[in-house]
Amino acid sequence: MQLFGVAVLALIGSYRDRWERATARTERSPNDSSQTAWGWIAFAVVALALSFAEMTRIHTRFELLGLPDPNVSEQLIICLLTLGLLVLFGWFLLHKLQSAPKYYKFGLGWLVAWSAHVLLQSFDRAIPGGWQIGFSLVTGLTYLSGCTLLLIAV
């Protein structure tokens, strides 16, 4: 539900960017261009997709994501692609949060928490059975804390 809230707030951010651009009488800065409004829409779509996947667990039920038994190189490729997308959205959000310094730290915290989550998920299969519950708790908390920080930042 936090990710759904992020999606709603991102759509509001898109509207706000467009409204500010339309009402600005001075020279526009790169922050006020219409392209940033599309960034908010992409952010909202990704947040909605993640929210839907989290609430329904559809990717687990139908085994839509991931490979049945990925080797080390496949896990590395998946991890790097996921981190690349995360950094792309993180760059966009942190760029937008420069105008609100008190929320910038929450955006940075989200980026760190979710990056830690992605990196930890890459080592999921390497964790011994006795440590699996604690490891699962840590990865879940990094994801949840990242969602909370993202909601605060947006």
C-alpha cells in the first residue's frame, strides 16, 4: 500500500511540474521542463507495478520473474540490471529533491535501502538453511524501510 501511495504522489508530482511550467513567467530551468513530468509518470507506473506484484504475489505464484536455478553469471546480470534501473530512478528522484533538502535524505535512504535489498537478494541461495530466517528478515526489512523512506521522500 505504501507503493500505491508513492504512485499517487508521483502522479501529483507530474501534475505539479506541468502546472508550474504553465504558470512560470521567467526563463525555465531544466527542472521545470515537460520531460520531468514524464519522469514522474514513469515513476508512478513502476510504483503501481511493484505495488500490484507485492499485494498479489503474482510473480511468485506464476514464477514470472527469475530463472528456475540461475548460475552465478545469470544472478550477476540480473543484479546489475536491477541496480541500473534503481540508480536511474534514484537519480531522477534525488535530482527533483534538491529543491527540498529536508526530504533529500529520505530519498537517499530509500536508494541505499533498496540497493542493499537488491544486493542481498543476489546472495539468497548462498545462505545456509540455519541462517535463512534471519536473512529473510533482513532483506524484508530493507525493502520495507526503503518503501517507507520512498513514501516520505515523494
